[in-house]
Amino acid sequence: MSAAIDDVLFLPTPVQRPRVPVWVGGFWPNKAPMRRAARWDGAIPVMAGFDTGRPPDVSVVRELVMFLRGCRAENGLADRPFDMVIGGRSPSGPAGRDLAGPLADLGVTWWDERMPWGDDLQRAEPVLRRIEQGPPRI
């Protein structure tokens, strides 16, 4: 089922030109959504462990990054900026650097702090405290 919306005005007007960056999500290792992501401005992959908040293994992220780089090269986009969003539950302090550093080295540009899935909002408090401490620093 699809829907079309006509004569809609979104405010405020985005400041990005020519448009707002488009990040595409999808489950990895499913390749079709990541091929779509490679044609746009960024990828937000859902990887094993997302339901528990576990960060993905660096080797899995490396495999995805290499796949995306290949797709972007095939589409003539290798030299254009591309955002990569990876997430999970991160530790604060030096352990956060140990997590974020290898991901940044691979080209990950954003960290998405996540909590385990479910409807138990009581579990949100530790995640909110972690977010208040700021992103993992490299």
C-alpha cells in the first residue's frame, strides 16, 4: 500500500542545500538496502545484537564498509561524503575510546547510543545517563 501527499509545506525550511542528507537504514548482511544506502548520503545499518544494545563487531562493520565503498565506486560516488551510523551501548571513559577508535578508523562518522529493545522504559535511565556524558571520544 502506498500513499501520496500533495501540496504539503514543511517548516522550517532546511538550511542544507540542495537538500537534507538522506540516510538509508536496513538489516546487514542484507545487501539490497545497503546498495540503496550507497546511492544516497549515508547508512544506518541494523546489525546482529541491535535488540540487546550490543555494539557490532569491528570485523562485521569492516565488511559492511568495504561493501558500501564498492557500491559507491560502482555508482561514481566514491569521492563524495558519506555518513555511516553505528550504534549500541557504549561504555564511558577509556573503554569508549577503545570502542569508537577502530570504528572511526573504518570511516564511521556517527555513534547512535542504543538501549535494548522492549517496552520496559525503566531501562532507559542508564542509557540517558550515558548520553548525558557525551559520545565515545577518540
